[in-house]
Amino acid sequence: MRILFLSDNFPPEVNAPASRTFDHCREWARAGHDVTVITCAPNFPQGKVYDGYRNRLWQEEQMDGIRVIRVWTYIVPNKGFFKRTLDYISFSITGFLAGLFVKTDVVVATSPQFFCALAGRTLSFWKRKPWIMEVRDLWPESIKTVGVVQKDNLFIRYFEWQEMRCYRAASRIVVVTDSFRRRLIEKGVEAAKIHVVKNGVNKDLFTPRPKDQALINELGLQGKRIIGYIGTHGLAHKLDFILRSAKAMEGKNNYHFLFIGNGATKDDLLRLKQELNCTNVTMLDSVPKQEVSRYISILDVCLINLRKSPLFTTVIPSKIFENAGMQIPILMGVEGEAQEIVESYGAGLCFEPENAEDFSNKLEQLLQPETYASCKQGCARLAADFDRKVLAGKMLEVILSTKD
């Protein structure tokens, strides 16, 4: 089958959408399908084109059997609502135009960003082919939650209307959580067309390994109990809460907090770290995908955090699965479906989001030897059940069903 996938994030970018899309497309190509991805020049999150690439109208490469077409976009850093929106719109236009020249049997487009989904819907109309909408976040609901725009203005109402048009037009909808499926059904979307394919772990990359002692020495973290956050530093992640909590734990139990990544709030977080004079915090920029497992290996605890909001009870952060694959116990400030997964497997402990006392207590409890050993075993069970190869096969079944 010929599959055309639209996504503005793709390797060598290392964020969760890029990894999910690549892992799935690679497995479909290995299964004998003709897979083409339309994306842009890699630049996320700093808005700088990666070495070896140029922001050109059209460029092609092959990656593990996947035909990758990169199109021109208006590139900006991952901060500032207006300019980022122009970035998203530019990809929807150039991605759509490129898609007109690709022969395919089905179009898959991922959301957010939402303009990518609009491009997929429009391509489906012009090519007279079915399209599948992959929903990784409930947009525009999510931007209201983090306060990017005022609630219920004309802009939001327009895109809520477009959101429903996309759901109705899609032949199939793939969501990443059971909660998302329930939410869409509540909105009136036909239940039969909604399929759940959760995030998972690439077990070829993320497997248990000894701590990288050379990296520990390089970072000057010898003898520290390292609590690490690796991922986007965005408005949703409430990392200022973690910084303030880290400051309150200064000098306690050799705790050291390691932040790795970039995003809309990174500069603000660096300023806050300086203002607080945190001596138990190290903040690094994003690292290449092939280096991520090396950094995870030195962690004692994987930290996952989101704002306290009803919307975020519906999400399942992908960090859960990669760290579970490496058997790094999880300390998570996310309620709802993600909490149910971590606690049902015994892969870590959960604290109430933005509750500093609960955060401190759960961290101390997690690092007790008996609890810690139990959570490592729970991580192994969790990773076994969320193998991305299996999940890619599940999504492929959804894609193939469009031929019926």
C-alpha cells in the first residue's frame, strides 16, 4: 500500500512526535509498504536548521526505507504564538502542494500542529483518497489550558469549528489515549471511526544499560542522586515548579536535578535558576537522538511533570515509555490515565501536580531501596506491553482498513 504521512516533526529532531512518526513509518516500510513522509527541514525546537540541511522548496532523502520529502517553511524558535502560527501555516501550504505530486492510496496527517491536519484533509479532497487524522493532543483545547490565548474568542471558535470538520471528514481517527477517545465521542464524533494507538518505546534504542560513568564525570555529578527531566520545556510542563522545589531541597540527600531540552520557557527557566541561585540543578540543551539513552542511563529517577489541569488528565507523556524501557523508576506529576498506567505497573510513584510537599515526600519514598527495586521491575513489565513495533502494527491495521 502507498502511504503518505504529513508531519512537521521528523528525525533528526528528537521530540516525541518525530520519534513516534519515524518508528511507525519504518515498521510499515519494513512490512513492504511504500511510505512517504512530507516534513520540513529539521529545526525544532530552537528554530535553527540542523547541519547538513537547508530550508529549500523541495529536498529528498531516504531514511530506513522511508522516502522523506522536506519542504520550505517559515522557521522560527518554538516560542511566540504569532510567529509559530505562521510557521505552522507555511508548512500546511507547502506540505499540501508537495503532496499533490505524490502518488498514494491513503493520507495520514498528525495533529497538533493543527494546520498539518488541515493540509491532510485538503489533500484527501483533491486526491480523492481517504485520510486518517492522528490526534496526539486535543487542539485547540490545549492552547486554552496553557493560557496562550484568551478562552472562547473568535479565533478559538473558528478552529473548534474546523476541528469538528476534520473529525467528520476523516475516514479514521487515531488517538493516543483512551481518554481522548472518550472526549471525542462526547463531542459527537462517531465512535466506530476512533482507534486508540498509544505511545510506546523503541526497545532497540531504550534498553537497560549501566550508568555512563564518563558522562557523569563530564557533568561533575559523581556521587549525586540524579533526578532528570528530558524533553520539551514548554508552557504545559510547569518546570518553574520543579525548579523552586529543587531549590527547597538544596543540600538534601545528594539530590541533583538535571534538565535537558529546549522550548518556549527555556530562557525564563534559566533566568529563574540564576535568580534562585540553584546549586543542585544542571540545565542542558537538547541532545541528538542517538545520545538520549546515554543521558537517561545516568538518571536515578525520571521526572515527568505537567500543569495541574483537567485537560492533562487525558494525556500520556511519551517519556513514560522510554524511561521504563531503560528501567529508570518514574516520579510523575500527572493525574488521570498516565497515573493509572504508572501505578498499575508499579513503575514509579505519582505526586499531586504543583504540590511541593507531596513531590518531596514521594521522591524520598521512591528512593527507598525496596520501593526502588520494585519500580525497576514494574518498568520492565510496562515496556514489554508498550513495544512500539507492536503498536506500529496496530496502526497499520487501521490504515489498511481504509481499503475495505
